Amino acid sequence: MDLTDTHCHLNFQKFNDDREAVIQRARAAGVTRLLVPGLDLPSSREAVELAEKYPGIYAAVGFHPTDLDKFSESAFDEIRELARHPKVVAIGEIGLDHYWVKEEAQRKFQVDVLRRQLAFAAQAGKPVIIHMREAGDAWLGSASAALIEVLTMWVEDISERKHPLMQRPGVLHSFNGNLETAQQAVAMNFFIGVTGPVTYRNAEVKREIIRQIPLERLLIETDSPFLAPIPHRGQRNEPAFVREIADKIAEVKSRKPEEIAEITTANAARLFLW
């Protein structure tokens, strides 16, 4: 089975003691490609270093909305340079977060930086990995509304210019919004990232959203070391566990796990061009 983990933070300290073994377990589980996103300049550098060291590992670079205290013009210049690396396949993890960020001025700054990173992604010709989290982990709220507004304007701009990214603008990572937001994103050609919580017993609403989204618009991701799926919930997550997510999607979609692996791996290749 050929699986792809399109979002794993293998550069985090939680993997320092056994990173090599984690990668080997992923290979043994059939995970042939892994994408490590950056959250700021140092973690983006680390993601690129991992991609340079290991075949089948790729990187994304950018500023996460909860790490904008580290954003500066000089740091953004370095991100631009890192993005030129041949194994950097996306700009991210970028987006909006209203869970941790409460002040209106900081939320507006998130929007400003997101717009700048989207403009850079178009310039670089690389899709985006979008983070979106509502206050109180709600299904719908101010973050969803602001995000769809920003993405709509960006997609309209690149579409008017016939930019190649109009066909593969990016992915809403670890999607935690409602069905309408997912459908709006899919209508703009975004992919929807599915993580471990889809396997949780109380996640029927999330599973229903996945049921309604075309399989050709789904990606599977672990978000390691977070969000471990059943039966590993409560443990440190790792890329090998992406198989559990594929199995749950197969159950939801009434398909074979091998089909889910094949289609989501093809989806990732179509988005990231690796």
C-alpha cells in the first residue's frame, strides 16, 4: 500500500530521540512520502534540512498564525530564499487562528501576514498549507469567515491571471470547520486535510463532512506529534499511523483501504507536484 502523510512535524523536539526509527516505521507501514511544514524561520530551516537528508521527505516554509511574534522583514526574506529549494513544495503552515489569538489587533495582523504569504506563494508558484482554528474550537465563526474572504480574493486574482495555482491552490490542513466552509474551499479547488480525530468515537459530524466531500479532494495527514488516531489516542502521533486515517475514510466512503491510499497519494502528487 502506497500512503502519503501530507503534514507531519518531524522536526519537533518530541522526535529528537528516535527520529530515524520513526521514519523507518513509516516506511515499513507503506508511507512513501512525508511533508514537513515550517511554523517560523527556524522550523522552516529544520524542515528543509530533513528534506535534504531523507529521500521521500519534502518541506514547506512559512509563518504559522500563532508564531507571528517571530515575523520580521528579514525573516520573511529568508523564507523566500528557502522556498527556492527544490524539495520545498508548498508555503505553510500559514493561516488564521482565533483559538489562541484573542486580541483584534493581532487577528488583523494575522490577516495581513496571510495575504502577504499568499501573494508570495503565487509568485513562487507553490500551493499553500492553511491552518484555521476557531475560538473555542467552534465549527463556524470569525476565523472561517475571514479565511474564506481572504482565500476567495486570492483565488479570484490568480484565476484572472490564469495562474497555474488556480487548479491547485492548496489544502485546508486538519480541517475542523463545517460542511459549508469545506464546500466553499473545494469550489475554489482546495483540498481538505483529514487527521486522526476523524477516527474518534464522538466525531460523527466530522465523518459526515468527509462523506460529503469528493474523494478526489481529500488528503490524509497525521499532524504528528499531535492528534493521534484510534487506537493510538493519547500517545505521541507519528507518520506510520496515517494508515488508521486511511482505514477510517475507507469505512466512511465504503471503499477499500487500498483505494483510499491510492487516490489520496495521487491527490498529494497532483497538489505538490513531487
